[in-house]
Amino acid sequence: MAWEPTGEVYIPNRGSVVDEPASRSWEAGARAQQPAESTGGGITVQNPRYPYWPITRRPAIEWPNGARVAFWVGLNVEYFEPDKRGTAHSATTTHLKPDAMNFGWREYGPRVGIWRVMDILDKHGMRASVLLNSDVCAENPEIIEEGNKRNWAWLAHGKNNSNYWTEMSLEEERRAMADVVNTIKAGTGKQPRGWLGPGLSETYNTPDVLAECGLTYNCNRCNDDQPYPVRVKEGRMISLPYSNEINDIGLFVGKTVSGPDFYQVVADQFDVLYEEGAQRPKVMALALHPFIIGQPYRAKYLDKVLDYIAGHDDVWLTTSDDIADWYYERYYDQAVASMPALRG
């Protein structure tokens, strides 16, 4: 069945729906849906870049060696600007300049936490998929050096985590994205292929701009257990499963779970996906931040749960880059041909 956009565009400051001419092609469909520039006001897009596609009605996929689960560690390596708000240990001092409590808490990540996490990953033979703020290349080059020794995958994660990836015109975003991608390429020696926005933020144009800059997958949409195609104007794009549930910020900072609770939550997630994966293989992402999971009393339970996962047969311990490559080589074209039409 062909994937046909309805061409319905929502204009919030008019409060109405306007019918636009629909296009039947993949690339032209994206052009029909997307405004020339999206800045947070004016014309915005009502239809998604992908249709509703139940996981139970998709062509079968397989992972290497018949693995049930493709498991990847999404390690967020970030830079926070002084005197700007960011993830906070305590809200009581976020208004202060300097906010020594929260800035120092975040600084623990590159100074100490990353090295503890690095040792744990090495112990279990796992490579990190690094969600990398481009500012890290200049601020903490030693992390890049050690990551390259381990053949880590480098994904673009914006310039820093003090600013959301929003409020930009199309041309402004193109310039900002080119700067991020070129900085990471120069700093790591590798072209980033994946993307996670700071705070999972993006504009309506971001998927198109990613494709223009040579990126091929986006982790912002935590809405599936398998990759799937996303419509862009030029090139190809997939959504690759990430997690805001199995994520140390949400668990430790948001829900304030204990170390043993973290172990149980991650193990339970894995157990269900592993059981389901016997019939329909899945992706599991574990999202980590060194200033959180790198604390000694928490790192102990990261070590324990990675040992549990690695102790199972039929698990592909991999990177997000390798998952994307496998999917593109074997399943992307079939998925595009099989996806249902967008619904009006």
C-alpha cells in the first residue's frame, strides 16, 4: 500500500484546518507537509512524518545470530554552560548565580562519573553510543580520546545541554546543525550518523535538516520497540528506539528510585523484551548520564544489571549505529513499501 499524505495543515493563529494539495511521493509528501520555516508560531504541521503502524502488523525483522534483543547503551556526554539552568539536584538554588550546588553536581560527570562508567562498560565488553554535545570536543577532549580507543559510536546531541534545540528559522537551524556536525566530526574523526536533541527537543524542520547534514537516524521519538522509516525531503531517515523510561534521569531524579530499584526496573524491562523477542525481536536502549549513574552507590547497580543482561544468550550487545546499519541494509525498503497510508 502506498503511503499517501493527506496534506492537512493546521494554522493555530487562525484556529482552522486548511486543505493543501496532497502528494503521493515520499519526498514530495514531506515538502507538502512542511512549512518553509517553522519558528513556533504561524503555520505548523498537523500530520506526522509517519503513519500509525501497529508493531503486530509489520514485516518480520531479525537481528544477527537470531538475537531476541538488540541492546545499546545511550551514554549522554554533555556540557552545561555556567550560570544557565540545567538538570538540577535541588531546585532551591537554581535562581542563584553562580549556582554552585547544581553546576558542581553536573560537573561530577566529566570529572569522575564518566571514568567509572567507562570501566564498567569495559568489564562487560560493551561499547557506548555517545549522545555528544559538540562543546564537549573542546571542553573535555580526554573523553573523546578514550572513547575512540574503545570504538564508541558518536551521535550528535546539540551544542550543549543548556539550550534547547528550538526557536530557530530553517536557515538558522541549518547553520547551527552544520556547526554541531562539523565540530563533532573534527573532534572525534567520525561523521555522526544519529541524533538526540538536547532534552529531546527539535523543530518541525529538524528531520529534514538532519538528512541534509548526512545523519540517518533520530532518537527523539521514544514511541516504539523497533526502528521505522520517517519521511524527509531528501535522503533517508529512521526513528531508532531510545528511552525516557529506562533512563537514569527519570528514574533517579524524577522518581527518586534506589539503586536496587534501578536494577529491578532495568532487569524487568529486559525480561519482557527478551521474552517477546523470541517471536518479534526488539530494541532496548538504556539511557545514562555520568553525573547521575556515575555516583558510586548507583554505579554498583549498573554493573550488576549489565552483568545480568550480558549473561543471556541471544542478545546483541551493540551500538545505535550498528542497529541502524543492519536495519537499512535489510529492512528499510521493505518497511517503506509496507507502511500504511497516513490517515486524515
